[in-house]
Amino acid sequence: MLNVLAPLLLLLNGLAAGVLFGTQLGGFPYLASLPTDRYVHAHAFFGQRYDPAMPICLVGTVALDAALAVGAENTSARTLFAVAGVLATATALISVTKNAPVNRKMRTIDPEHLPADFQDPRGSWGAWNRRRSVLTIVALVANCAALGFLL
């Protein structure tokens, strides 16, 4: 079963880490550089594409880490899978409570007619995105290390 679960785990965790790493390298710096109206439009564009895929990657990572933490015979591997699962869970919680609500809200705002009370979320959204990026990348490192104990 390890031969099926481990590659799927690395695929899902790697996709999530890659997307979040990409947002740190280019996506968020680009959004941060835009005037407010263009930012709202661009954020809505990005959000509607990432929101469907990222939950699949993160929930899959958490589930597979849990399965491998329970099923691995090597204690170090079990521990690392469990740690990675906790990190991926923290990422998912940040996504659900901090980033995804902003993404949904940005899709409802007309960039041509910004509300008078519009509060630019870039500072907070960017800080939470940085946190979840680090967590997901560290989870991937832990998963790779866990698999190293099993090879």
C-alpha cells in the first residue's frame, strides 16, 4: 500500500507547496504592486482558480499523512508523517479561516465601483499566505524525510 500512498502524498503535498511557493515568488508581489482596482480584479481571477484545487491537495495530504503515520512500521517515518499531517492541517485551517474568505469576497466586488468602505486586505492576506506557504513547504520536507526512512 505504501507504493500507492507515498507517491500520491508527494504529488498532492508537492502541488500545494509549489502553488504556495509560486505565490511567494511572483503571485503576491505582483498583486501587492497593483493599484487597488486592478488588485481586486486580479485577486478574484487567481482566487477562483486556486480555491477549487488547493483544498483537494491539502485534504489529500492530511488524509494520506494520517494513513501513513498509522501504517508505517518505522518509528521515525511515523513521527515525520504525523508532523507533516499536523503542518498540512494548520495550512488548511489558515486557508479556510483567513485566506479563502478574502478570496470569496474579492470575487463579489466590482473593481470599477469599489465600495466606499473597501478595506484593502493585502497586508493581512499576504501575511497569512506566507505562513501557510512555510507550513506546507516544511510539511513537504517532513514527508520527503519520512520516505527516506522507508527506502
